[in-house]
Amino acid sequence: MGAMATVIAVSGRHTASRAARDGLVIRVRAQARGSRPATGSATGIARAAPRAVNAAAAVRRAMVVARAAGVDQSAADSTSSSMTDFSGKFGLVVGVANKRSIAWAIAQATARRGARLALTYQGRFEEHVQELSQGLEPAPLVLPCDVTSDAEIDAVFAKVQQEFGGLDFLVHGAAFAPPDELRSPFVNTSRDGFRMTMDISAYSLIALARGAVPMMEARGGGSIITLSYLGSERVFPGYNVMGVAKAALESTVRYLAADIGLKNIRVNAVSAGPIKTLAAAGIKGFSNILHIYPERAPLRRNVETSEVAEAAAFLLSDAAKGITGEVLLVDAGFHATGM
Ligand SMILES: NC(=O)c1ccc[n+]([C@@H]2O[C@H](COP(=O)([O-])OP(=O)(O)OC[C@H]3O[C@@H](n4cnc5c(N)ncnc54)[C@H](O)[C@@H]3O)[C@@H](O)[C@H]2O)c1
């Protein structure tokens, strides 16, 4: 015991040569307490079994790799059947800028549970995201994507389709408002600033969902999450047009959920308490918001990024398969208080 193993096998029959060529069909990762993780790939297993194998046989072979790494079978079985296991799942994460990004914490939380990821970056963050991605196992795809560009969004999904052959989950963590709009009185919100904030922070969820739907449908369903803030329904000084965009975003979650639920695709939002990130730094008065939570929130503290990421991973996982159209508040309970 004290060991963890993740076994991934897709259903259907695969010849050894096809498994070797695809390199993604079967994969096992095993770790015994106090030792380094051991990984067996489809290619390695296929070489060891040069005849045609089906998924069940592949799992049996994978378990041999797991045992060789010192993992006991029961621990491996129980981990692989967990509802929050992401083994064999493919995810696209949009919105990583740096190590403080909430999207990065969600990427880590799902990769740790076995997900294979594609991360996108907005031009200027390429170097950061490439560097961060080196810490993820399995190694992610890293792709450029400015969400205001339909061509870049199309290119991301084409690449994900080519590399993964389908998609199980999407994390939407992109938001932006021009700095002036967050400094000026709300009544001075400009037409262009309003349009840009809505486009990047709300419309982009629709554009990304549209690309994800056929790829999720091909996998029998999927889960989409976005990140919101309580400024969607209450006034926080300085949050301004971003609050209006978050209201649109949360409404978009409900309309999308209703639209694509029949395809077994769920759409939810995590509404996080304030966290010091790059996006938050642009909000005048953010440090006031950060200080008021520990005074008023039932838990008398702010939330950690990892707590938001765990809630996001829950909504993305099969453990939440009955939940859609929901806005889950992860804010130490602040939203429940009157004063
Ligand atoms: N930090 C908080 O206090 C907090 C609280 C609640 C919700 N949120 C939300 O969480 C999400 C992630 O923000 P964060 O706090 O992790 O900050 P962050 O700055 O790390 O993330 C914002 C991301 O949006 C991306 N982005 C902006 N414009 C883009 C464009 N045109 N194309 C592609 N990507 C673009 C940035 O590259 C960045 O990766 C946002 O939706 C934010 O509103 C943050």
C-alpha cells in the first residue's frame, strides 16, 4: 500500500503496430511510496507484446509494469476506478500566463490525476508557458491562441484533433478589460472598452465551446468550465465593466449548458474569491477586496489558488457528471454574508 498507479487503456482492438504508431493508446504510470514514478508507454508495451492486443490485455500488461514498479494491484485498481481520475482524458486549458494563473493550478490538478493537456498562451506569455509546461507530466501540447482570433482558435482545435483525436474537457480562464475602464468611473465606460471586455471575457467561451463540441461528442461527452467572480451580481468598486462581463459569462454558462447538454457536455463556472494574479493586479482597489474577505467571510480567510483548482477539477471530473449550468462559489463563503 502507499502506492499509486494509473492505468489508461482505450477500448476496442488495437494491433501492436498501431498502438506503437499512435503512442497514446495505452499508458501506465506507477509510483511506490519513496520511489520515483515509473512510466510504461503504449510503444513499450506493444514491443513487449508483438501480437494483436485488445484493451483488456493491454491493461493486464500495464499492471505488470505497475507491479514491477512496486505497486500493489488493489491500490492500482482502486485508483484507476476513481471518479476523479483523469487517466486517458484529454484537456484543453486556455488562460495560463504564469505560475500564479488559476488556469495553471487547474492544469496541474488535472495533469496530476492523469490528464493529457494542451495549454494555450497569449503571444507575450509564450516563454513563461513553455517553461511551466516542462514541469507537467505527461508533456502538454503548447499552442498560441489569442481568443479574439477565430483563425487562432480554429488552429488550436485542428492541432488538438490531430494530436489527441478528441477532447474530454476545456478550461476557459481568459479575461481582459482595458486598464482605463477599471480606473475610470463606471459611467465613463467606453463603447470600445465594453466591446473588447465582452469579447475576450465572455464571448470567447462560446467560440471555444463551439470548437470543443464535436471533439467532445466524439468521446461521448465532456465538461467545460470557466472562471467567474462575484462582481457579476454585486458591485465591487473598480471591478466595473468586468463585473458586467462576468454577468454575461455566467449567463453564457447557462445557455451553453442548455444547448449542448443533449450531447452529454456539461458547462459550469467556478466563481473564485480574490487571488493575487496578473489579472487581479489590473483592478484598482483589489487590495481592499483582498482585505475584506478575511474580515467578513464565514471561513475568515481568503481562498488558496489550489482550492479553486480542486473545485474546478471536481466539476471537470466524472464525480460531477450530474452538474451543469452551475456557478460554484469557492470564496470561503463570502457570498453568503449580508454584512
Ligand atoms: N484572481 C482573482 O482574484 C480572480 C477571482 C475570480 C475570477 N478570476 C478569473 O480567473 C480567470 C483567470 O485569471 P487569473 O486571475 O488567473 O489571472 P491571469 O492573468 O493569470 O489569467 C488571465 C488570462 O487571460 C488571458 N488573456 C487575456 N486576454 C486574452 C486574449 N485576448 N487571448 C487569450 N488569452 C487572453 C491572459 O493571457 C491570462 O492567461 C479570469 O477569468 C479571471 O477573471 C480571477
